[in-house]
Amino acid sequence: MTTLTTTPLAPLLDRLFEEAAAATSPAVAELSAEERPLHSEQDRIPRFLRAAKGSLASVSRETGTLLYMLARSSGARTIVEFGTSFGISTLHLAAALRDNGGGRLITSEFEPSKVARARSNLTAGGLIDMVEIREGDALQTLSVDLPETVDLLLLDGAKALYPEVLTLVESRLRPGALVVADNADLCPEYLSRVRSTGSGYMSTPFGEDVELSMRLG
């Protein structure tokens, strides 16, 4: 038995996945890469803000399970997440930390209403004590007070910011640390960076929409 598959987390995740499937805004899904944020989370164009504010977009159930498995199998104790949303991915990662014996998860979210909802979900799942939620622009919130070493980085916020967020965290990634980028195909610059020879990463697409990278020594 694991934290992920038992009460209170398992039924909570079932409900959240159902809500996400029913309520994800089509307007967000239809935005092209050019219409997404380009320089900072504060540069989001009005259309994106209107569409994303109420969106319940999240990782898929399969990606959530993958995140849990990667964090568990790597023995992760320190995790950084870009893009909390309402907390589905955060719950999976925090469950892995719990089952690994403890740790710290730092996650950043731009939208205040999503921060409140994520905090509520983490409390309901019994995992709020594992997580520090930083509200605001990730280029600011993740630029200070990170752990000396980071075992796993999840990128699941504004796709155009993936290279910049990676740069913020990169010096803290231990050799062998994992970087998971959801919907990375929406940021060709990021894919070019982690896949290029001499980048310091070994990287491969995983499933339909995930790029899995490992920090080399």
C-alpha cells in the first residue's frame, strides 16, 4: 500500500481528475505557442489570462503516476515544481516524498485562486506539511531560497518559460537529477537545449507529451 493508493489521497485524486476532465477550458487548449506567455508570467496576454484563470488544466493520470514512480524510484527528497495549478501533480510528488520518508517540495503558481485551491487539496490529502507553495511570478519565486541540491524538477507552467526556469534551478540539480517537462513540444527552444550534445543532459520523449531528462555529472 502507498500514500497514492489509499485514503484520503486516492479518492481525492479520482474526484480531481474527474473535475479536470469536465472543466478544462477549450480556450486554453486552443492557444498557439505564439499566444502563450513569452517573457515572464506577468507578460501573459489578456486572452490567456481570461482563459487560464478558471482552467483546471492538470497533468494526465498517467503522467501523475509517472511522477510518483520517478520520485519514489530515485529516492527524491527535494523537489521543485513550476506550475502548481490546483495541485494534482503536487499531490503525486508530495505522496512520493511521504513514502520516501520525508522531504521538501517547493512549488510556484501565478494565479492566487489556484494557490488557494491547491492548498485546500493538499490539506485534504494530508500532504500540506510536505509542500511550500510560492505565489507569484516563478522567475522571482524560484530565484531565491532553493535547496542546495534538487533531486527532481517538474516544469508544467507557461511553456515558453521552461528554459528560463531550468536556468534558475540548474545549478542545484544533482548529478542524476530528473527533469520532467509536460507538453514540452510547445517550447522547441527547451527541447533543443536538453537534447543537444554537450548540454549536460540525457533526454528523451516519454509518452505522448512528456520530455524526461537526466542531469549528467
